[in-house]
Amino acid sequence: MGANLVVERKRDWLSMLNNLFRKIFQRRESFIFILIIAMMIFLSYKSPAFLSYKNFMALVSNEAIKGFVLTGVLLLLITRDFDLSIGSGMALVGVVMAQIIHQTGNLGLGLLCGLLAGLVVGFINGVLVTKLKLASFIATLGSMYMARSLCNIISVGKGVPVENQAIITFLNSYFLGFPVAFLVMLFFGIIMSVLLGRSKHFRRLYYTGVNEKGAMMVGISTSKLRLLMFSFSGLMMAVAGIAYTGMLRSAVPTAFTGLEMKLIAMAVIGGSSLKGGQGSVLGALLGLILVTLIGNAMTIIGISPQWEGAILGTILIAAAILDIFVQKKVE
Amino acid sequence: MTQDIILSIRNICKRFGGTQALKDVSFDILKGEVHAVMGENGAGKSTLVKIISAVVAKDTGSIILNGEELTAKTPQESRAAGINIVYQELSLSPFLTVGENISASSSPMANFKLMNPTYLDEEAEHLLNINNIDPKTEIRELGVGSQQIVEIAGALSRKCRLLILDEPTSSLTTKETDDLFRIIEILKKRDVTVIYISHKINEVFRIADRISVLKDGEYMGTVERADTKQDTIINLMVGRDIKDMYPTKTGAEAKCALEVRNLSGDGFQDVSFTLYRGEILGFAGLAGAGRTELFTAIFGAGRITAGKVIVDGKEEKIRNPREAVRFGIGYLPEDRKETGLFLEMNIIENTVAASIDANSGRLFLNRSRAKKNTLDMVERMRIKLGTIQDRIYNLSGGNQQKVLLSRWLLVNPKVLIVDEPTRGIDVGAKQEVYHILRELANNDIAVVMISSEVPEILGMSDRIITMYHGKVSAVLEGDERNENFLAQSIVGVHHKAPGHIEESAQ
């Protein structure tokens, strides 16, 4: 009897482990993670410079900032929306901030106005989509053009330098051997990942994305949620715009063109979908890392950067096809 | 009527997942007759139509048209073979004119000719003329009835000899229905064979020469209308087990759960009624009578322009479904896939969708609680499934419906509105849903059941309210709950003074 129990427990333990493995390997995240590790091994073998502290940290702090906007993109994708104005919105945030600091010398005011600029772009997108019922595509395409044009108007078409040393030093500083931007992103990413995965409020985003009408009929305020997510995306746009402008010491009115598409591609590679209701923070961030590594690998191996689009496109389409196969298997 | 067979249906079988939609169905359609195919919802009528028109593939069996086996693989091929169908959902282009729609449908693209928007077949033109439809009007300006006539005209100009009408009157007014029947008479005179799919027995008896009946996917027989009574057909349609189909009624307490006074909004006007705890209040009417509009508005998902909604004795403004759920009102929508289910999500997620807060702590979803609640419901509702982690689209229609009922039970509703609760589910599941609804009523929940199925309304309701053209046309209680009164009130014939309605709305 006692022996039986032990055997059963052991079996139970084994099957649990088995289940755990299966669960892990069914996930898109695991697949990309393995790809990333493989690439890193390959790259450090190919070029010892890759894993050098300097190269790696420069890479990490630059890409970490994209993580913020990517989170915004992801939440929108989950509710079945997207935002084409992210790139030009980020540029606008930078130009507004730099111009105000330049004119007034007031860092706080510059930061505040930068944040507001991003929030306003996001909020307007949200109102156009949820209240006036425009398609995300059209509404954010319109605001994309408007934001870009505003950039040029405010900056008079030229780059605006940031002279405030405090913000530049802060953004380029290191803590415990890691870039500050990276540490903040890591912290933020973990919190968002837990919230998105487990909190009851964020669950409602998935319901909204899968079937908005159905979500409304079970008492979820879908319009309000979507408006909130557009605003959140605007806020993230502002955070990233400010950080980049500070790090690069100037705001360029033509910066970040086409970034929104790349971010959508990263999120989709990481398991999200334009069909809504899918995606995780971890997946999206892994998508970001993979795409970045590929870009880096090309320089190291010596492939012309002209090939980048071809490779990114191939991976994106492969990810989408993989998705269809997984769907079919489930059915 | 000649005795030539135009269409012969031979041993057709079709299975969808776990449900056998058609079991070895065989019968013949004679040339020039109006042949009705009857059966309840889910009996397999629509599946049969879809097989004939090659929208879905049959599993086994054959269809023989004019002595030759029909091999069409697509609806286009089937149409080219001479089978024309006017569906429940019309397929005209709203921004083109009547004439353009008809010539577009009758000039096959294979000819690579430019279509001539002014050309109309003589027969088609005549049909439009007698119905006062100008070929130059755009489709979107026409009512559903006229659109249907345009579809029929289109079929005529394709020189069609066999026309299938699939539930043609489901969204027509009485006058439009009369017009349609006149047209069918004309078609008959021109030797066009008409297959008339319907579950409405009165209409079928007005128009059909012969009637074939399907029940649960099985062919029950074909009869001559002239020497058949309506009761015979009903018996064939519903079978013998109708007696234990519906649970015993227990009647209601006199405690009011929801009161509606002079409510008007999009699609309904001046509606008043009282809903008591523990009762099942049936709402009957034709499609488009305003029942769904009324209750989605009460639920906060539609517009209310005037009137009051009183919940538990207090007047409340319910501005959105979220507030309705807080007041303890649940709503099971009529289109399960569109507004009910989260198809790509699993059974747990679907079950707890309306009770996320109750299944969570302050911030985080409590997965074990959600799982336990789902398992409890699976047991209580006897939902047949693999595991509760399976996606909901793996379940049969009946089991999906039970999950949706579970969803609302988890919010402990005081009022549960169910809109066409048994649409598209098989008879066994229907019976279970009926017993669940009665059990809920016995547990003091006030149940509103919107249904277009007469036997269901009669079998389930403690009281029946009928609506016609957005207004309450009658309140039927006690002995008044019979097929006769119901049929009259549904089409707006008042057999009672309207004063009676006011009285029962107290």
C-alpha cells in the first residue's frame, strides 16, 4: 500500500514534469528563445567582439528603449487595434521636448510637454477609433502624417540639439554594470508581463480582442479599454521618444520613420496577431531581441544591410505561417 | 401537374463533427409543383439546401437533376446547372440598381461581355412591373420583401426552371408575404418548380402542392397537401416525445423582478410589462418584431428614447451591459457565434467571462477558483467535453449553449434573458436546456425567453407576451396560451382589447 503510494507519487511527479515540458515547448516563446541562444552562440563564435562588454551594452541600452513602445504596440494588438503613428509620434515628442528645453532652458517643462505630446497623439487616435468608429488603419495613418508634419513645423525642418547635460548623463549612465535604460525596461517588462498574464483587468483585453461584441455583452467596457490602450501606447511613445532624444543629444524631425511596422513585426514574430486576443510581453520582447540580433549578425558576418528587410520579412511570414499550422493542429 | 421528376434526392447523408445533420434522406421533386420541405430548426432543411446548391459537400448519396447526376462542386456550378436559390440572407449588391443586379447575375462572366445594365429579360421585367419596382432604383432603397422579388426576377431572367426559396418569409411583413405567394402562383403557371423551405405550417398549407418533412436529419415522409391535416404534419415534425420535452410548469411568485413602463427605443415603441421572480416569460413574435432590440436595450446595449426600467422596485438607468450585469441581469444572445462565444478561447475562459471579478482576488485572476467553478458547472449542466482547457469551438452547439448558460449562472443573476436559446441545437440538448431554464425559474430567477418557435414558447412559458412591429400585441395567460391565439397575436391580430395589456402591466 505504502509502496504503491510512493510509485504513484513518482509517476505523478514524472507526468507533471512531462506536462511542464510539453507546455513549455508548445509556446512560441520557447521556440524563439532557442533561436536566440543559437544565434548568440553562433555570433560569439564568429566574432569574439560580439559578446564584448562594450558592443553588448551599447546594443542593449539602445534596444531596451524600443521595449517600452513595443509593450504599447502589443497591448493594442491584443485588443485588435494598431497604431501607425508611433514612429512620427516619437519624433514629435522628441522635437517638442528639445525645442522647449532649447527655448526656455527648463528641463522639467520640456519633459512634461514631451509626455503630453505623446499622450495627446495616443488619446486622439483612441477617440477617433472608439468614439468616431474609424478604422485603426485610417485614423492612425492620418495622425501619422499630421505628427510628422508637426515635427517639421516645430523644428523648422532641422535637428534640435539637447543641451541639458543632466538628462544626457542620466540616460547614458550605468548602474551595477548595466545601462540604466536597460534596467528600467527590465523592471517595467517584468511588471507588465505579470500584469498582462495574470491580472483580471488585463484579461479583459484578450476578451475584447477575440470578440469585441461578445466582450461588451458580458459587461466589459470595450470602448473605454481600447481608448485607454491607445493612450497607453501614446504614453509609451512619449517615454521612448524622450529617452532616445536624450541619449542621442538631439531631436531629429525625420527620426523613427517606419519604426511602427518593425514593432508590429517584432510582436507578431513573438506570437501576437492582427486577429487580436494573442500575445505576451515575454514573446514580444523575445521578438525584439531576435530581430536586433539578426541586424547585429549581419554587420558581424558582413552581409550588406540592404538585405535586412528581406530577412526580417522572411521571418515574419514564416512566423505567420507557423501560426496557421499551429491553429490547424488545434482544430 | 405532370408526373416528371425534375430533382431526385437519393440517400443523402451528412455529418458535421459530432452531429448527424442528414441521415439517408431520399425524396423526389416533381416538375412544376410547389414542394415544401418542412421541419423544426435544426431538422436539416438548411443543410439539405446547402448540399443541393453545393455550398457544402455531401458525405454520401446523390442528387439527380433532370435525369442526370449533379456533379457541381461549387455554388456557381450548381447555378449553371439550373438550380437557383433565394437564401434567407439576401445576396444583392446594395449600391447597384435593380437592373444592374439582375443583369450581373444573369450574364456569366465567362462570356467576357460587358454587361448591359438596361437589358432585362421580359419575364423579369414583368415581375418587377407588377410589383411596382423600378429597375433603376438602388437595392439599398428597397425593403427586404422587394429585394426578395428582385432575387426571384434575377432567377427568372436566368431562365431558371427550379427555384429554391429558403425560409423566404422569415423577415417579411404579412403584406409582403401575400405578394410573394402571388408571385409563386405566377411561377407555377409558367411551369417553374419551386422548393419551399419553411417551418411555418400555415404558410406551407397556403402554397404547397406536396410537403416533405424532415426531423432530426431524417426523412419522415412526403404527403399531398390537399388530403393532409396540419396536425399530421406537426406530429411528423416534432415526433411523439413532445410531451416530456418540456418540464412541468410551476408558476411564479408575485414578487416583481423587473418592470418596464412605456419603453421606446430603436425598433420598439411604448412597451410595458412586468416580470416576476420564478416565472418564465415567453416573448413571441416574427423576426424583426423588436423583441431582441427591446431586450438588448434593456440590457444597456441599445438605445432607449423614452420610458422607465424598474429593477427590484427602483427606477434605474442602465447605460451599458456592465451596469446591467451589476444589477443582476444576464443576457444570452441569439447569435451564439457572433456575440456569445469567444471562439478562440478555452472553456474556462468562456465560462468565467461575465464573472471575472468574482473569480479574482483584488488584482489577480484566481485560476484555481475559475477552474473549480467551471468544473462545477460542467457537472451541473452535464456538458460533454474533453477537458476544460479545450477551445470552445470543439464543442457541439448544444454544449456551447450550456457553457453560455453557465457563464450567466456564475454571476448569480436575478433576471436571465435568453434569446432563441435552442437555435441550431439538437433535440436532446434542447430538452436539457428547457429543463435547466425551468430549474433556474424554480430557484427564483426571473427568466425571459425570446423565441420564434411556437412549440417552444407554448411548452415553456408561464405567460406569453407577443410583439408585432415593435409593439406589444398581446399578453397571453392561462388558457389563452394556445397556438391559435399565439398565431394571431404574432401577426398583430388583436383578439383582446388593448386595455387588457395595460392591466397586466401593472
